[in-house]
Amino acid sequence: MEFSKYQEEIFKWCEAPEGSLMVKAAAGSGKTTTIVEAYKRLPKFSKVLFLAFNKKIAEELKSRGVPASTLNAFGNQQCKRNIPKLKFNQYKIWDVAKILGVPKQQVFHIQRLVDLAKSYLLPVDITGSEMFQLAEDFGIEIKNEETYVNAVRCFTESFAIENYGIDFTDQISMPFYRRMTVEKFDYVIVDEAQDLAPNKLELVKCAVNAHLICVGDPFQAIYGFCGADSESMDKIEKEFKPKVLGLPITYRCKRLIVAECHEQGVGPVEFESGHTEDGIVERINYDSFVERVAAKNYVLCRTTAPLVKECFSFIKRGIRAQVVGRDIGKKLEEFLDKVADGTNDIIAFAERLDSYRVSEGQRLRKINRENQADELDDKVECINVFCEGATDVAEVKGRISKIFDDNVDPFGIVLSTIHKAKGLESEVVFILPHRARKAGTIKQQQEESNLRYVAITRAKSELYFVGERK
């Protein structure tokens, strides 16, 4: 196989390592192939830890000869290395809340707050006002002030891991909080380094004995809303002072798609000169979208409601379609349960939903939480689509569970939010319009720019920007 000059530069460092290495890899730049070859070029008999972003990527790398692990799996090993009889408990916060007598309806919010507090390695003696600020920062809708106090109690009590075990967030955070000894490696390789939350970066640092190799794309940092630190690569550069190399050439996108990135001022991606076709980039109206979209095509949007609407439309016409993201469906179900509050009557539920949208939307906008109010609108619009023609709330909930899936259907139309599409690709991609999201801070503005980059670079050959639905 012939490698690019950029790949050869990376391999050259691996054959004679000095210090640490950072690889900034553009979308579709052959990152996995490069990582596998780089691993083979490291000095023999070295102790290497490869940390993949998720289980699917770890399994793919293992199949190609790289002994990869997820950060959670590695963290779990370290916790059990220090406390051998430690048990995994997915429902730990629920157990803690029950023992403390916390009302059941608060626990969904408390789980989210505790996870974020641990992801950001906030102090064990966190205050209620700090919990309130956390909820505000991440748009967690809480009206009852008692919830913040109970979140602090659950957070503090949950450190008794010998009693309650560890959950997913604990696997990464507890080595820091409990000052556990972490196994050291000659080389620690981290993929998707742009998405490391503070607790993940801390665990990585603890494992580095000599060399850190981090691979990522700062222009694909899009998970700030769920706790990832968009500045993680900057922090790595500051602390480890690595040699910085790049993989700027995309082997995925044809020339006009790369040109669209440049036109919109997003990403550092370069066109691969070996491509003989220009590809297609077009602005089309909605009717043209309906005529052209076909099986195996991807339909992307910033928000979920337009995707649900289109998915129902396809299914009604006998066309196979799905929305990617079982967790999105689960959150919608939780939102539905919260608003329904036990009622199964569809009319009563619709009235409650409309009332909640108005009151909560006004509250959020009053405190300048415009983006969170938009997210609420998106949820309500999704639920309204599911309600069309339904006889009761149970039927609405059943519809939600059927449409969302994590496994991509290879024979149907795939609809996805841009966040969920990261890591995926298709020959043909359609991007639906959505309301402009208010991006106040420089970080938020950069993340919005990154989202455009991720959306555009999912397309290999054809990219279509769709006009408004009439």
C-alpha cells in the first residue's frame, strides 16, 4: 500500500519516538489505517495502551491486530485493580436516591447532574448553588430547588463505592477521586482526542509513563453539550508539548464537497488529487428532495423533529426508513412520561404538552436560555408528530420505540441528527434546513461551525442542501 507524505511523517516518528505526538486528522483522512500502521511501527516489546472512542471502534481495531480498549473498560480495570471485589451497578444513583428517600421523579435529573459533576471532576463538597449552575449550563430543566440539594446528597453518598459499586461515569472518574494507582504504559494512544471530557483526560494522563500519541480533529468537536471539553486537544498541547503532525487529505469526499467546506470556511480538509470525479453539490427544493432520496441515502438535520416528520412520511409511502439514535428515543419517552404524569388520554396529554411548552419556553427565554428553549420546541414538535392519529399516550410511546435504532439499516433511508452521524458516511447525503441556533460564546460559535463541517463531510459523492418544506 502506498502511503501519503503525511502518513510517512507519522510513521517516521513512531520508528524513533521522542516525547509525545499529536495527529490532527481531517474527516475521511484514513485515520484508522494510519493508526493501525503506526502501531506496527512502534518499538517492539513496548507496553502499549490503545484507547478507542467506543466499543464499535475498539472491536474494529482489534480485528485489524490492534489491542484496543474503550476508556470505560480501562477505567473499570483500574478500579477493580485497586478494589478487587468492586461491582458494576448501572442503576447506582437510583439505589442511592432510594436509600436517601429522594422522590422518584427527581432521579432522572439527579442522574444527569451527578454524571456531569463527576465528568468535570467537581469537588466532593459541591454546593447546591454549584449544582444549580451545572443545570443552567447544560439546559437541564429543573423547577424544584430541592432537587439541587438532593443531587448534592446523591453525589456525596455515591462515593461509597464499596457499598453501591460503580456506574459508567465512576469507571473513569473514581481513579481520580479515590486516588487509585493507575497502570502505566510506554505508549498511550488516544483516538478522538477532541472529545475528551476532563475526567477522561485525567485518566489518560495517569496512564502515560513515557509517550502519549493522541489522534483527533478539533474541527469535529461537537459534544460540548453533553460534557466533552472542546479544548481538550489544546490542553494536551499545553501539558505534553507534543510534536504536531497532520492528516489533512480526505479520501472520502470528492472535489466539490471539499470545495463546499472551503466555501463555508469550515475545516482544514484538502482534496485528494487521485479522485477523477468532481462529485455533486446542489441546493434543491423540497419536492426535488422527495423525488431523489432513495435507499442507502443519509438525511441529516441539526434537530430531531424534521427527521421524525420525514421518517413517518417515508413509512406511510411504504419506504424503509429509520432515525438513528435509540438514546434520543429514550429521552423523548422520558419527556413524554414527565408531561403525561400518568394520563393515557391523548386529548388531555396534548393540552398538557401545549401548556408545558408555553410556560417552560417563556421561563427559559426570560433567563436568556434561547438554545434550551429551542431544544424544548424540538422535543414538543417531535411528540406532536408521533401523536398524529394516535388513540392514546401508550400508542405514542410505542411509535417512538419503533422508529429510533442504533443499528443502521443498509437497505433503507437513514435519517440522523448531525451529532449522531459523526463517524458515518454515505455516497449521497441530504441536509435538511433547521432554525438557526443562537451561538453566543466563541466556543458555541466554533461548535456550530464544526457541525457544518461534520455534516458536509459525511458525503462521499453527492451533497444536497434541501429547501424548506411547504
